[in-house]
Amino acid sequence: MAVCARLCGVGQSRRCRRRQRSGQHHPESDSDTDMDGEEEEKIVGEMEACQKTYAAGPGSTNDAGRADGRATGLGCGDTACARPSKPRALLDLPPELLVEIFSSLPGTALPNLALVCKKFRQILSTETIWRRRCTEEFGMKDDLRKMEVLGVSSRELYVKPQTSPFFDFPLLSWCIHLYACPGVNPRVKSGRFTKLLPDYEHMDYRDVYIHLLHPYRHILGLWQPDIGPYGGLLNVVVDGLFIIGWMYLPPHDPRVEDPMRRRPLFRIHMWESNRAAVECMYGHKGPHKGDIQTVKKDEFSTKCNQTDHHRMPGGRQEEFRTWLDEEWGRTLEDIFHEHMQELILMKFIYTSQYDNCLTYRRIYLPPCLSSDLLQPGLFKGTYGSHGLEIIMLSFHGSRAKATKLTGDPNVPAGQLTLDVDLSRPVRLPDLEHQRNIEELSRLVMSVHEEVQRAAPGPDAPPAGADEVSSGAEGSDVSPVAEAEDARGGATTSGPPLEPQPFILPLGVMARNEVYPRTCKMCFYGTGLIAGHGFTSPERTPGLFVLFDGDRFGFVWLELKSFSLYSRLTDQLEHAQAPSLERFEAMLRNMQSWTS
């Protein structure tokens, strides 16, 4: 019959080839084969429709077809229904599966993939693929169409100009002054409201990836600006539909445990004609034209093309008053110390001359090892008349090092401010003897003399990367465990040490009188001091005090001063070091930048 003939591949035959070869005849089968032509053609048509439905996928199955198939016993679930062959090449896969495969590939590989064939090029125009690339590679979380979801078109998004360049929350969060005005031209100002976003209604994720995220991917992460001895900390992130450079500023002196402040220096976003626009955010007149240039690897520069936006109507005096309120949270009349006034005025004159035309060098967060005394990272600490500064705490075998990210005219950014020997713990006396500065000096200086006697001669090779690798891998016992054993405490595998009472000796100055009154451990260390202009630098002995996992202190014995450090808890993206070697090289370069 025709149905059996087609399944066997012999064409429009009235009898089955299989039965012709066997030569067998069954009388009871004659009733099955002696069908009229109309019924046979009906069955053939139903099977062909079933095959087409199966090839098109389950979503396109016709309910009527399914009912007819069940009625005739030849539905898609029947074994008599012809199955499509297994895919032998990537082109044979269904489009939805190709979309899933292409979405998992890096965005840099997709343009070459589009050159393979027309089908791939059509599939790569799917928004799902590029949205996933924007999310996984750059952490982009905002939806290009979310304004329509909220009932406000992208053409109707306006923002009220801010009166201060300091913001403590993400950019898209402070776009709260929405001004819905249908029919208003989005390219002009409307009263007190100025346009913030371009028209994203006709933009897709492919444009954002190709023209914004991918070209500027090299500037994402942590950077240190070249502002002479003052340095700084810049974090460039994908924030909504923008790439924003946030300058991190310490809290107002001496509130070391307050959260960091952030100031936007520049932003990059999509504009008309599929191009990215760079805008300078410095000053108080809103965004204006800027430029970004990548000089070499791990370095880039920013330039403001409209520096007149940085000026204020009241002149330099008004600019200084505004800067002082933002930088220190007070007026110059509130600062009675004459030396401190000179330092503040010097910083304003030095930093304001750059007008946001700066060069930035990449820095990394320190890697974390299980043997570290506490989690390494960034901390903000008190530095006397210089206010609060940001340091980076890292561990190198049996040593802990604190490197300045922001500095001052005495000890500039990039220098090693603290060097702690974790193999030389100091056991504190009782509280009564802790109040005596001479008793504390005696304990620390005895360790200092031992270090001086054990110091290698001038012919000994300098300590370098070998010390780091040997400290991290050469011993099964960490320096912290050795220090705990030396103090009579438990090792890292045992219970934690009991806190011991701590109090500053009389005569030791502290910017912040609110400091912990118990500590975990104390170690011998040295701090870097120098004259103005980084003249006559020397390392002076002191006491490193570990309070908890987020706070530590350092007693500068020669200066009779105490610095309290508190962890910077902000989430810093794209800041992890590729390797320990790259991080070590970065630390060495940082010292050369400001030496």
C-alpha cells in the first residue's frame, strides 16, 4: 500500500517491497491492503503533517492535528511516525539551542562567529545573547527597557542638576527627579531640568556592548591618580547604563569608622549614532565635555575640555570654602591649629591646578591566603594633622605591609608606611603598666635591638620575592601560628585567642579617642616618618595592635602618636590581582611613582 511503500522508501507502489521479497500471502491482510485510494491519500497526508509538526517543535503543534492523529492512531507519539535524523552539524541545531550556545561564548568571539554564515549572523542579532554578555562580563544589571516598565519613557527622563559633586549612592539611584513631559524635545532643556539620558528606546544590548563596554573594558577596576604626594583611589565601574569613575574619599577627620565618600570624576555613556560620549563630572555646573586616552597598558589619562565649568562665581576664595567643607566638613575658622591650616591650604592649591586632567595607574587588591593574620584589603587611618588617609594592608610571608594609597607632603602616596614583623609578638603588661609610656617603649625597643643584631650585613643579598614565596609555601606552620605559640596562645587550628585589655599610655596623642579597649595580639613593627617634601626618611619602631578582623592600630613611639585603622567595606569590582607576582610588581612600581 502507499503508506507502507513510502515508509519503506519505494515510492508510490501498491504493495510493500518487504512482502514482495518474502512471497508470503496472508488472507487476513487483504482487507488492510485493499483500501480505496482516497483513504490511503488521507493517511499519507496525516503522516506528512505529523512529520512537519515534529520538525517545527512542540510549540507549533496544532491541536486539531493532534486530535486527528490520535483518532487514526498515527500521532507524533506513535512509533510509526517518522523521526527526523540526529543533527550532524552545528547548523542542524534548532535556533533556540544555538542562542543558548552563543550566549555562553565571550563577546570578543561573536563577531568572527557572525562571519560563518547567514544563519549565524541572524541568530547573533538576538538581544538575549548580548544582554547575557553585558551581564556576565561587566556586571550590567539595569534593563534598557525598564523605563517603559515603570511607565516612563526613556525620552521623558530628566534630572534636576545637583548642587554638590559628592554623592554617596549609585548614579541611577540619584536620578529620582523624574520629569514626565510628553511632547517635549529630549535634546533641549526644560526649565530647571536638563536631559540626563539619551534616547535608549531604539538602542539594543549589542550597541551597548560593542560601542561602550568593550572599547572601555581596559579602564575598569582600581586606579591611583598621579596627584603628586597626595595620590588617591579611583574605582571605574559599570553603573547602570554608564561607566563611571568614582573617586573614593576618606570620612571626615577623625571619624575613621564612618563609611567612605564618593565623588564622580567622569562618566561614559552611549549617545546618538552609536557612539560613546565622555563627560567630565568635576565642578558644580553639571556634566560637560571630556576625553579619555589610553596611553599604555595599565595607564590612562582624562582631560576636561571645558574647565570653565569648574569655576565658581565667587572666585578662588569661594572655591576654597566649598572644597574645605566637602574635604574636611568644617570651615577654616574651625581649625585652630596653624600648622594644620597651612597643610590644608597647600593641598587645595596643589590639587586644584589639575582641573581633573589626570593620569591614572592601575592597582590591585592584595591576594588573600589562609595563613594571613586577618583578611588583607584597604583601610582608612588617622595621620595626625594630615587627617585620614587610605592604606593597603598586604601579607608577605612573616611580614605585614601597609602601603599608602593617599599621602601627604611628608610621606607621599605609594610609600610603605608600616612594616610589621609577625614573627616577633609583643606581650603586653597589665593595665597599670600599660599606662606608662616608658614601660611600653622598653618592651618594643628590646625587640628592636634584637632585630638590629640579627640584621644581615651589607654583603648579604636583599630580601625580595624569595621571602614571599618561602613564607607562603615553605612551611606548614604559618607565621601567625608561630606568633601565637610564642605568646602562649593557641595555634590557628585551635580555639581563638582570648582578648586582652588594652589602653594607650599617658602622653600618647590620638586623633580619635574612641578606640577598642581590648586587643587580640600585638607585634613589633616600624613606621615611616620623614620631613616635609619626603626629606630624611627613616623607619622608627612602634607597636602594631590587632583589635579585630576589621580594625588595628599602630603606636608611633618616637612621635608619641597613635593611628587607628578601620576596614574599607565597599565592594570594589574588577580589582583582583591576576597573580601574586603581578601584585608584588605593582607594589614596587607604586614606590617609584612618588619617590
